[in-house]
Amino acid sequence: MSNTIKVFAPATVANVGPGFDILGLALEGIGDEIEMSLSGNEGLKIQMPGSDLPTDPGVNVAGVAVQALLDDLGSSQGITMTIFKKVLAGSGLGSSASSAAGAVYAANNLLGNPFSKHELVRFAMAGEAASSGKAHADNVAPSLLGGFTLVRSYEPLDVIRLAYPEDLVVVVVHPQIEVKTSDSKRILKKDISLETAIAQWGNVAGLVAGLAAPDYDLIGRSLQDVIVEPVRSMLIPGFDQLKQRAIAGGALGCSISGSGPSVFALCNDTTKAEKIGKSFQELYQHLGIDHYVHTSKINPTGARVLS
Amino acid sequence: MSNTIKVFAPATVANVGPGFDILGLALEGIGDEIEMSLSGNEGLKIQMPGSDLPTDPGVNVAGVAVQALLDDLGSSQGITMTIFKKVLAGSGLGSSASSAAGAVYAANNLLGNPFSKHELVRFAMAGEAASSGKAHADNVAPSLLGGFTLVRSYEPLDVIRLAYPEDLVVVVVHPQIEVKTSDSKRILKKDISLETAIAQWGNVAGLVAGLAAPDYDLIGRSLQDVIVEPVRSMLIPGFDQLKQRAIAGGALGCSISGSGPSVFALCNDTTKAEKIGKSFQELYQHLGIDHYVHTSKINPTGARVLS
């Protein structure tokens, strides 16, 4: 049981087309890094070099998440952590989830792994609640567990790791404009027509079946969000053109990552994915919008120890 | 190319818990039988011994379905059919779908199989439209294709055969009271809360994932319908007690078959299923309600030639 650890927790794409609030996947090569040490009984201390997010442990998502874990253990263990933010806040790539997941994963390790990764989800969710007002799991679940995850139910919490084909590749583009999660929640209607809901759960069923088979055509036909995307896409500059470029480039599908403004495309071919990433860049260069493009496979591992 | 054929098309359980309007499964050992002959250019003629359903080919679901097939072929072929109804109308076990599916399957065979079973779904749907006013596919798809089916989308029509474990057993009980499909549609609200819809599609995703894995616990946890069952179950005598008996007897789950009043329980063990069937019978004997109980595996074949 080492006294210091450094961990990585990946950025994530939540919703993934039709799976609003239930589906998520983990990315490779992008995520927060957290260095953590046990420190007697001195409470929680957080540093975030280069970030202007709050470091008060009662407000910081990682602090709130670790405190929830310690409270569950009845522990007053002091912990010091340095969070290296690599996932930009407000990107729609699960920035707060990455910090919360990484922090509880690191703390659990330092404390001798009293919890499984599945059990850590609810502590990380406490961090999410501090950030967005609601204890979402669709980003923290894939950040912790890796792969493609389903939050079947919140009460009781039931998180499932879905079967999916290993050759899937995700392209994400982050237009660096600010869209607050709270704003993008507010523009959603509280009620929807039963008919629209049926169309959505038909696509959810098709997507899960297509991932399990695997059946790439079915995944592609099912990557349709008829409820959230039509509303939220209005907040994303050039969304329709991005989607056109993705489909023209052979992507299985393309939709909003989390609450946006990042957009993802899902492919089953790395070469196609990289070309689509370039066409995203070209569009945003043309539109004069600062942006960041990332292409990776789905991260099968989730949170992991770096050293 | 024979001139006469006899076919079987199974009864079906639609919706299957959370999958309102999209999921369905085929039963073994119960279904309509149809004897059909080609007959020159004399139009369609239908007989239904022992049934008081309309035999006018412009109204009868099988007649409408076969006419849709003939129209698509541009054929004026005369056809004579005798439908032996084994699935009671208004049972919630896909009675009209069984006749429509069997009829188009028989006609397709007699005409040299110009269509695949998948392609026949839309003709059978025309029969369903004549019966219920809407061209549903969630009963005709499993009756034709067998197994566990998903109607991912209606426009365009996209029917998928889902992966499922072979040892699933279905118990259905049909309380012989009349509930018209049109009535049970009417009592549904046209709008639902987004929050409820999310709970439903979480369960749809869990059910499809559980069937594919297979993961019986997950299938059981996911067999929850938070939208339709709470409303429609009020029309079914003793519904709550049936469900209690099913769960106490070890069923994975229990819900309404189609628009009711039949109720189904899904099990992964024949002995348990038969005991649950008996406990259903005992309840309805106690309540003085005429009823019919049927226990079978999922029918993997769907519509088939008998002779």
C-alpha cells in the first residue's frame, strides 16, 4: 500500500446518439491525471495547476467525490491531490467526470482497494452532482470502467458494461465556445410525445443489439437521436455541416458528445476516422472557430494507475 | 410450385416489458393455421370455420394482407383460404397478426417465394392496419420471422432479429374478458415526461444487452415497463397478484402481452414456468375468471409450412 499514486481517468462521450442519460464510452489518449498522497488527518487539499476551477474541497468535483468515499468508510484520512486537467471544462467530454472518477479511483487504491470500480461509480456521481446539480453517471461510469457503458437505472443504480466491437474508432471535435451544461439542460422540454419516445427507444435497442452482434450497418442506422440533438445542435456552430462531413466520410454516425458543444463521429476504420477529423478541422478553420480534434479507439480499461 | 398449402403462424407476445411498440417474441404450439389454394382469377375468398370474424376479403386482416402482396406484384391471382383461428381475437397474443402473417407466408409460397420473410412483414402490416387502424409490426414480425424481434424504425421499416438465449420459456395467461386494442390504446397518454422515457429506454437497452449476453439477472432487472403497464394493468383483473406469483415463482419478469389482457412471464427454467402457469390458473379459478394458460419456449422459426 503505497503512500502516493498517479492515475489517469479518460475523457468520455455520453449519450452516444439515442442513449440520452444512459449510454457512454471512454476515449483513449485524453483524460485527467491526478497525483494523490495520503497525509495524516489534515483533511483534503487540492491543487489544479493552470486551471481556474475552484480548489475548495467542498466545491471541487474531485474533492466532493473523495469526501463521499471517505464518509462511506467513516474515515477522516487526510488526502492531498494535484489534478492535471487535460479535459477542458464545458467541452462535453466529461471533464468533471474525469476528475471525479480519477480522484475516487486514486483514493481507493491508496486505501487498499476497499471498493470495486463499479462501487466507485456512486462516489464519483457525488462529484458530478456538485458540478451540475444532478448526480449523473453516464460520464463517470465509462471513465471508471472503460468501454461502452449503460446506466440502466439510477434507483437503484445499475451500471452495465456493454459488449462492443474492438475496432470502433471515435472522432471528437471540440469547438472552443462555451456552452454550460446547465444551459443545455434547460433548453430540453420536460415532456415528449410517446411517439417520439418510441422512435428513440427503437434506436437505443438497435444500437445495443448492433454493438453486441456486432453489426456495423445496424449501429449506423441506430445512431439517431430524435429528441435531444434537434434542440441542442442549434447551440453548436456548423453542426449540420460536421454531420454531413462525417456521413460523407463513411462514419457510422455522428451526434453531440454529452451536452456539447463537442461532436463525435463513430467509425469502424481508423483511416476514415482520421480523414473525418481533418474535414472537421477544415470546417472550423473556415468558420474561424478555435477547436480541438481527437481520434481514438474506445478505451477498454477506464481509470488506471500511471505510477 | 404446389397449388395448395397449409401453414402455421405463431401467436406472439408484443412489447415484452419496456419495448412498447418495438419488441416482440413468437410462441411455440399456439398459432393460426391457414389452408390456401390458387384459384384462377376469381379474387380472394376466405372461410373461417367456427369464427364470427368478418370473411369479406376487403376487411379481413388476412385478406387485406394478401391483397397488399398481390398488388405489389401487380397480380390478379385468385386465392381461396380457410383460416383456422387458434389465437383468440382480443387476447393480446397477436391474433390478427397471426392470420395476416400466415396468409402472406402461404401466398408467397404458392407464388414461388418472390419475397423473403423480412419483405413479407410490410404486407402483413397492411392487414394489421385493417384490424387496429395502425400498421403495427411488433406482432407480425415475430410471427413471420420467429424468435425475438425488434422493430427499430417504422419509416423506413427496419426489423431486426435479436440474439436471445434458447432456454427462455414463456408462460402466458389469457383471462377471457374483452379488452379492445383501440380501448387500450386510448387510455395511453400522448405525452410522457422525458424522465420517464429515460427510465424506459434504460430498461430497453438492458433487456437487449441481457438477451445478447445472455445475462438472466440483467434480463430480469430490465423487464420493467414504467409507462404502459401502470395504466393498462388496471384493465386486467388480478394483474398485481399474477405478477407477484410470477416473481415469487422465480420468473425473470412479468408484464402485459401486447395490449392485454393476456399477461406473460419470462423464465429460464421449464419447471418454474409450469409451476407459475399453475399458480396463474389457481388465481383465476379463485377469481372465477375463464382463462387459458400456455407455456412454451420461444419459437425460433416463425411461420412455417405444415403440408
